[in-house]
Amino acid sequence: MTDQQLIALLKELTLEEKIAQLLQLAAPFFEGTGTEGQITGPMASMGITEDTIKNTGSVLGLSGAKETIGAQEAHLKKNRLGIPLLVMADIIHGYKTIFPVPLAIGCSWDMEAAEKSAEIAAAEASAAGVHVTFSPMVDLVRDPRWGRVMETTGEDPYLNGEFARAFVRGFQGKDLKNDLTRLAACVKHFAAYGAGEGGRDYNTVDMSERQMREYYLPAYKAALDEGAELVMTAFNTVDGIPAAGNKRLMRDLLRMEWGFDGVVISDWGAVKEMIPHGVAADEAEAACKAILAGVDIEMMTTCYENHLKQLVESGDVAETLIDEAVLRILQLKQKLGLFDNPYRGANIERERELVMSTEHRQAARELAVKSCVLLKNEAVLPLKTTQKIALIGPFARNGDILGPWSWMGSKDEAVQLYDGLKSKVDASLIVAAQGSDIAHMTEEQLEEALEAARDADVIVLALGEHSDMSGEAGSRADIRLPQAQLDLTAKLKTLGKPMVAVLFNGRPLDLHGVYDLADAVLEAWYPGTEGGAAVADLLYGDSNPTGRLTMSFPFAVGQVPVYYNHFNTGRPQGAPDAQVRYVSQYLDIPNEPLYPFGYGLSYTTFAYSKAAISSPSMTMDQPITVTVKVTNTGTRGGEEVVQLYVRDIAGEVVRPVKELKAFHKVSLQPGESRDVTFELKEEQLRYHHSDLSLRSDAGEFTVYVGPNSRDVGQGLSFKLIK
């Protein structure tokens, strides 16, 4: 169907039919799903009729090829003009084969693996009949109290942008119409959702436009530059206006300035939520503000359905705005080939072959290995296959390692840690005991754990958060492990055995009571379907840890937000002429996080030497190169993430103490050295000035190279000459 045919189709629609195209409803509203009749109460309360449903433009939450085919078939029989449904779903870190959560994927620093994970998720979901995924989430986050940190890739705008591009490439491929194994990607949440006050979900965001452009917007822009087809609005306010009704954000910035011409969809219920936000008196005003702001699809509320017609008739909303929105939706359906093939990739046989295939599970295992971060190791890891292991803790034999947003995943099919360890050594060498529940411990559980540990050579503690403690609406003020697990750790420490803590969680934690007692700490996050196997690969040294943190671990929650690319202040701690007391510091804890951005250990060691810069000056069209020699000084092969940071010494506005600009991953055998070279260009020195223009300043800069944001040495100086 050509654009002209789409316009002709648009002209055939009545106003009521056009408005219904702007509505998205959940699966149970539709016939052919096997769930009809379960939602009659909500239908009535929302004012939804059978006529509305047969004209609705999209559905979310259908699962499986049989259900999507049935719903589409029933819909096409009733829709007057045969306009197919768009089928959307939250395919965040896998469909049935669950990969590590996105925060963990970020810690891989591996764009190819991230892209592959999205490609596999798209292949499984498209075979199940899904057309659009509500992913990637690219919100920059500096507050681990927020439950949805697990869904982001961290605290750095550059790295988040690179992952955003990788996920979009993986989901969409190069030809959505003809490649039926791909999905349209919806970047979210526009904008600055990750900056909610107090780390509380759905909460107020208040920041300068310069701050937003400098740190929070780049990853969205990167996803759109890579071709993401949709944008989802955030729940939060931006400059006092909820995103779903924010014309300046959606029309002026997103559409006019950035040139985005794809579909904008609200998050669940966000249009109607303008009423409790306090910017709309009723549903009619909410509908008016949302359509004027440029929201094309309203998800799971009916402000548009119940009020847009009246708003058009009263002259408050021009029908051309509705036409534009409908045309964008029809164009997306055309891009996906739905007018020619409304069932698209849905295929029961192909779904059976692809979903949870051996190849997919192997890819999930490999990425889980790359995503785990070794935080501490005092010569206890890797484990020896002759050692007797006491595996203790609530995650010793627990399939709750998929994490939030794995709604099609199966905890029963996830590889538990016990099974992973048992695949490495004889079962007689492993004694498992629960030790405690997630948040409670009985005397019987403790005694069983102590008994299991007394005869062991090494204790492996499997600790963490229940998946409900993370994800959407999973904000926590206290980000330590539950007290029961800390008590269990302390009791086992009294036995004097070597102790390894493996953590299954969705956020950076305050690790007091764990890192200080354990001899080794492995951050496994929620590692997905193959999690237990991947962790076992690392614990026994069949794989060498390569993960590096993309979000700082706080020393205490009172530091939050704590992040590496912070400003220096006029009274920085440690300045040569500073008085001991009157500097920017805490009296009771360090300023620095417990573990910094970029941090991670290996089973080998690396040394940096001979850092050099090609020229003491850079010009607008003449970049410089930075070279450092990296040597594997350990006894086994390993991979290092060599990170390059820059500081602008004197900007027009305050600049961060350092900013990640590039990184290289290098694999080195014992004793092997390699010169790692970075090219640094003027455009990488640009930032948003007080007038919001994006440009660089002439002057002095310092460049640092090292294994993480903290351990980078004195740095090398150069000048930008204009």
C-alpha cells in the first residue's frame, strides 16, 4: 500500500473510527484470545463498547502465536475496512529465552552481544505474533533506590546511547516489512523518567533544560538516529508539565527540532493521570492536552475515545491533528507489512522451533557470563573442583533469577545455581541449604545452614532481592539486603571458612554486611534463563569475569545520587589549600562510592604504562591520539575494558570531573602487552552551554585512561585551539 493509498484509506474512516485507531487496549478486551468475558466490568466502567473494540488500532499483552492469530482473525472480520491490529508487548530482555536484565547487559560493555540479545528476543516474539516492543528503555539513572534501574544500562549518557543503538539494531534489523523476525522498537520513557525525586517511581522530575539536554536526552536521540519507530511518553513531569501533555517536549523538541515523524504512545494510563497530576480538570481536558502535545496512541485509558469527537465538534481540537496521528499509525502498520500480511511473523510451528532453542539459550548463557561483575576476590575464586562446597542462601535453589519484565519467561525452566554447580563437579561435593528466606530466617534454617557449612571447604552464599523488590513500582529506601540475609552471612562468618557471596538483584546495593565479611563477591544481577550455568562457569573459572559496572555502588544510601561524572564544587575535598572541615564532604562516610563506575575484577591482573598523547594541542579539524600500553601481568588469559575519560578544565558552565568518551575491550594472554590507541576529536569535547548551544570551548583539557573511572592516574594535558 502506497502513501497515497493510506491517505485514501484515512479519508474513508469516520471520525469515530479514526479516534478508535488512537486507542490501545489490553488483550482480554479482544475476541479470539480465549480470555473474552473476563473484563466486562472494566469495559463498562471505561465506557468501551463493542463498536470501540472492533475499531481499536492496537492491542498489548497478547501471548503466543495461537492467541495473536485468533485475535487478529476475529478483529479483521469485524473491522469495516479490514484495518489490522498492531500487536505490542513488553519484550525487554527476552521473550521466553530470558537474557540478563538490561543493567546487567550494560555491564558487559559489549554492543554486539546486546544487539544479538535483542535480535533473538525479536525472533521469538515475532514468531509469537508481536509487532512492536516497548523497548529499549534508555533512561539515564543515578539513583539506585528507583526500582527500574534494572531496565536501564546505567549512569553514563555516552554508554547508554551506544546500547540504545545496539538494541534498536537488534530489534528492528534493516527491513521491517520483509524481515518477519524483527520488531518495531519503541524507545522510552521520554523524557528523564530516571530522575524522579527520591528514587520514587512515577515521581516529579525537576531539572534545568541544560541538564536534561546534556545528560538525559542523548540516549533517546541515539535510539531515534538508529531508526526507532516509536517513542513512549514518561509518567513524570518535565518542567512542571506531565510528559503526556507536554507540547514543548513532544511537538517542539521531538518532532520539530529532532524531526521524529513516527508514532508517540503514552505509557499505561498516563493521559488520564494528568488529572491527579493537577494539569487537567477532567478527562476531556486531558484528552485535549495530549492530542495537542502530539500523543498518537492512548494506552489503556479512554480520554480520547470518550471526548475527542466532542472536542473536534467544539473546535477545541482540529480534526487534522487526529488525521496526522492516525496516518502515522497506518504508516507504521504499512512499514510492518500488516496490510499485506496481517498475521506477519505469527507462526505456531516456527514459534515452537525458535522459542527456548538450544542456540538461544547458549547466547543467553554467554551474555550472562559477560554481564556478571566480580567486585571482590581475596584468592578464593575460582573454586577448585576438589573442594567441598556448602551452597547456602535463598537463591541456592531458586528459579527467581529472571528479573522483572520477563512475563513470558519460566522460573521453572531457569537454570538454578545448584544445578549449575552440579554440572561442574560430582554432586557429593555440594551440600545445599536454604539458610533463610528472602526476608525471614528460622532457627531451623540457620541450624541447617551451619551444619552444611561445618564440613565444607568453601561457603557459597546465594543472596539477593526477590524480583518483586525491583522493577516498576519497586522503589526501596533501604537498599541493603534484607536483614535476615545479613544475619545469615554474619553467622556463617563465625565458622572461619572462605566465603563467596553471589548476588542476584536488580539494582546497585549498599553491600555493608556482605562485602566486608565475604572473601569474594560476584554481582550476578538477574542473569536470566541460563543464570545458574553462567555463574557456575565463572565460579569454577571456566570463564574469566569481564563485566564492569555501569552504575556506581553507593557506600551508603545517604550519598545517593552518587555518580562518577559529578561536578567538583568550589570547596572540593582534598584540594591543596582546603581546610579539613570546610569542604564539600560527609563527616561520617566517604564522598566516593563503594565501587565506582567502570569497576570490575578479573582472575588475572592488568598493568597500564607508557600513556602518551600524540600532540599537546588539538584543532577543530585535527584530532589527537591517546595511546597506553596494557599488559596482562597475571597467570591466565583475560579481557580488559580500557576506558578513556576527559575533563574540561574551565568551561563556560561547570564541567564534570571526568566523562567517558571511548573504550576498547582487549584480550591478552599472560605476559602479553598491547598498545591501545584512541582517537579523540573536537566534537567529543562539545557540551551544552548556558544558551543551550552545543559547542566546545578552546582551552585546556585532561585525558585519563584506566580500568575504571577512579583508577586513572594523573592524566595527560592538551589544549583545544580554535
